[in-house]
Amino acid sequence: MITINHLSFRYSMKRELYKDLSLSLRTGSIYGLLGKNGAGKSTLLKIMCGLLFPSSGAVTVNGHSPKKRQPSFLQTIYLIPEEVYVPAITVKKYISLFSVFYPLFSEKDFYEYLELLEVNETGKLNTLSFGQQKKFVIAFALACHTRVLILDEPTNGLDIPSKVRFRKLIASVMNEDRLIVISTHQIRDLENLIDHIVIVDEGKLLMSASLDKIADELIFKTVESMPEAEIYYAEESFLGTSVVTKNSFKEHTKVNLEHLFNAVTVHPEITELFSTSYSATHE
């Protein structure tokens, strides 16, 4: 579990990225962290991992304070950054150097994940393409079986077949004791994988809600004529107009994450529909 209480963070005296942000992420869920460019998504992930320190407020991850960087904490969390780096060594050498930091690392699972992701394990790692390097790091991270897995733009650099395999692999390793946080701009790549949405904008938490809760409160559909209900977002297409409206009659529609994000950033008052999930993070 990750708990953030009244977090503030600034890179300089003139630029405050977060102010009084509170958020709770629970095990057993895959969270999608959404936000505009420069909204501070990567910064927030690094704070969770203890790579950056908040200006004020508190962060705990499974009872640990990330900024202390204690081994008992570091062995339970793995961050895959957007830009991965692999040294000029072989796969076996990489295992011998880095697996020792993760008590639950499984070499058997690691090679199975490499095979599933179709990673060439011969030669030195730095000779692999960027996409292959990224899949290698993903396989290693999953084989460490950490309780918390944080991924920053994991599908960048992956081709379409690799994205499909990535989704299947993440789904297969998820369990009730694990917490996965994925920050992404490639919303459509992951909309069938994520079960809880967190949206940040201009240093504030706009939304934290499960997909089930979102589907209960909002309708996502394409119409030929505009409905009478309050419209939070509308987008023209060759099939008609895609709209996001309040779910007054308890219809069931599939959540469109791209349209949800656009609706929430334009009409932040939507969060009032999620009084239970939203207000709990601000108490």
C-alpha cells in the first residue's frame, strides 16, 4: 500500500509542482496514472521510490519511508523508467550482479518472461534495440516479484505484438498482494489492463477512482444527436458524436480512458460524482 499525505514538492523556489496532494493506493490493483506533459507524473513515481524527496508531507510504502532508502524497502519495490539503461554485459552477468538485491528473484521465471516477450538473450545487452532492452528490463523486474512495481511509459518503444504480450504478462503476474502503478500517455495500450485511474493536473489530484465506480457514474457512448443530459465531453467522429455524460439511468458502458481524461481536465467538477473515492483521499 502507498499512502501520500499532504505532499508538496518543488524543483526550485519558483516552481512548485505539487501542493498538499493526498492519495492512497492499495494492493491488489493496477493503477493508471494519467496527466498532461509536465504534470509531474514521473516526479511522483520517483518520490514513491525514494529517488526524490518531498518538500513537505509524508509518503509511506508498505510501512516504509522511501526517502530513508533502507534495504528492507528497496527489495520490495522496482521502478522501470521511461528511458531504460542496460550495461555492456551478458544476461548471465546481469543476473549475477543485480538479482542478489531481490530475495524473491526467480531465474526460471525470468527466462520464461524473456521467451514470452521474444527477447534475444545472446550477446551483450547494449547491442539490443531499444525495444528489446525495454522488454529485457520488464522481464527482469517482473522476475524480482516485488510487492510494488512502478512503470513509467512501459509501452514506449514496443511494437504492436510486443504491447499485446506485455499486457498478457502483466495480467498473469498480478495478484492480491501486489500493487502496480503505470504512468502512460498511451492510454489505449493499457485501457483493458488498468482497474483504477488516478489523474493529476497542475499539481492537484483531479481523480482517484476505480473503473467500476467510473462506469457507475458516467456514460461513454457515440450518439447521432446530442442527448439532453449534461455533457462533460464531446468529440466528433465519422460514426457520430462520442460523448461523456452523467449516468442518470444506470446504464452500463465501457469506460473510454482517453475521453475520461479529456472530460476530467476540462470539467474537474466531475469529481463530485465520486464523492466516496475522491473525498477519502483528501481527508
